Amino acid sequence: MRAFWAVLPMVVLGACSPVPGNPDAGVGFSDYETYLQQREAALRGNRPAPAPILSPAVAATPAPQRAPVAAVPTRMTPGQPMSALAPGVLPGATTQISDENSFEAVSGRRSIAADAERIAANREMYQPVTVTALPARPGDSAPNLVAYALSAQNRLGQPVWKRGGLSLARHDKACAKYTSADLAQMAFLKRGGPERDPGNLDPDGDGFACAWDPTPFQAVRN
């Protein structure tokens, strides 16, 4: 009887001891991995977030599909606006280099005889143009101011022809009828100038009406 009571404490302690060969067992926990997870959560002060609960209607709704992107054209078609081209693409642009100067490349597409026929056809269509003088303008009898300025030997203000009855008032009134000195000089030459001045446009006799200046044309001559 004494032996039974002496062995009983040893049996109780043996039942509480961990099972040999189980490294995951710990004090107060079913396994060591669970203990590490709970310890990590306690240190961070976080709890595992619960999984979101979706209603049956939301869960059954499929995600919206994105519409396919239309391809951007890189070449122009007849009647297509310029805005239809992709940015940075020029109409008719190509990345290939012409090989017309390569004998090997051209000989594979056409023969020497075909080239000779093309040259002969181009020669038949060639039409030489003979250079001829410009035709005279019909009904245009206006004086040529450039030719007159180049032929004049005097300068503006140098009298050459005699004039009588100088009247500056009449001269200013006569020049006021023309919107420019060019028109006044043309009218002066058509009415007999520079030898005669019936319109009182050249009272000083230099041959230039209403202070028309031939200097720009004479500078080219010199």
C-alpha cells in the first residue's frame, strides 16, 4: 500500500509532461505556431481583419468590362481628314529607303529591255519649248516709265526744256488731280512731254512731272 502511494505522484507528473518528439508543443497552447501568431499580433496591437461579407446581389454582379481601344490609323485614305492620323505620322511617310540606284534590287523587278522601253516612251512624250519674245499687250499704249528714266541724262531739278508762264499755283492744282507721281508722269508723257507741257505738270523743265523722281532707276543703270 505504501508502494502505491509512492508511485502515484510520479504517474500524475508523467501525464502532464509534453509528448517527446513534438517540437511545436508549448505551455498553454496546442502548438507552437499558434503561439507565435498570437504573440506577434499582441506585439503589433493588431487583430486579424475579418473577411468582407458581400451580399448575394453584389457577389453575383460581374465586374464592368472596358471597351476595346480602336486602332489609330497611320496612313491617309481618300477623303479622310488630317486629324485622323496618329500624332507624329506624316501622310505618305515610309520607313523604307528607295533602292532604285541598286542594280541588283532593280534587276529582280524588271529587265534591261523594260527599262529601254520606258526610256523610249519618255523620249516620245518630251516636247522641247522654244523661247520667244513676250507678245505686246493689246491696247496698252501707256508710256514705259522705267525706259524713260533710264534714257534721261539729267537729274531731278536740272532744267533741260524751256517753259513759259511759270505759275506754282496752277502747277499745284494740276498735280492734285493725280493720286501718285507715277500717274502724273505717265499723263505728262502721253500729252507730249517732255518737249511740251500743256498741263503745267513740269514748270521747271526737267522732264519730270510733279516731282517724279527717276533716281532709283538711274541708280541701277549706273
